Amino acid sequence: MVGRLHSESSRQLPGLRLAYCAPDPDRSTIEELRRLTLRATKALPFVKLRADDQPWWRPESYWHVKSTGTREADLQLGRTYARKAIAAMKADRNSALIALVIQDIMDDSKRTGKNTRGRIGAVALGFLNEISQSVAAADSD
């Protein structure tokens, strides 16, 4: 009887196999997660992150700049920031980035409006000029 149990348990059924193939990773999901973390946006020098920033959190401010004290240097700095913002917008596929920056520029001008009569600073002016030129150049293509 012991021999009989051994011979039955050692039999294998032909054709039955257990196999598992994991599906290929969905690249669109991975790219969407990268876009939602706004890595390029958060690396911009004029974006202020929240304390203990987390990947899914929005920045505290999209416009946190200091004037150099020289109008021409500020205008050039603003233009440089605009070019970086356009590159970050494309990298993060975040078409709302420029609008968010402009919104914070306007909020910043309201906060400091008592001393400057509501005018925006030269850094912001350089930023907006560069954005305008970029849009105009794209329209003529």
C-alpha cells in the first residue's frame, strides 16, 4: 500500500504548468506621475517650495524674487527666468505654469503696491516681455 501511494503521487499530469508573466509597465502612467510631481517647475530659481516639501505638493509661490538693485540686470534676470519657465513648462507638460507665475506676479504687486503704486518690478517686467516675445515668435512660425 505504501508503494502504491508513492507511485500515484509521483505521477505528473502532462501539459499543466504554472507560469506568470508580469505585464509591461504602462509608460503613460509613469509619465503622468512624473508630470504631477512638477520636477522641473520645482527646480526653478524663482519658485518657493513649502517647508518639508513633498512630491505631490504645489509650491508655496511661483514668483519669489529679489531685485538686484539695477534695472537692466533685473530685466535680464526676468528674461532668463522666462526662458527657464518655458523649458520647465515643456518638461513637466504643465501648460498652466506661465499663468500661475503671472498670477503670483500680480499678487506680489498688490502686496507691495503701497510703495510702488501697484507697478510690477523690473524682474517681472523682463519675465513678461520675454514671454510676449516667445508667443509672438511662435505665432509667426
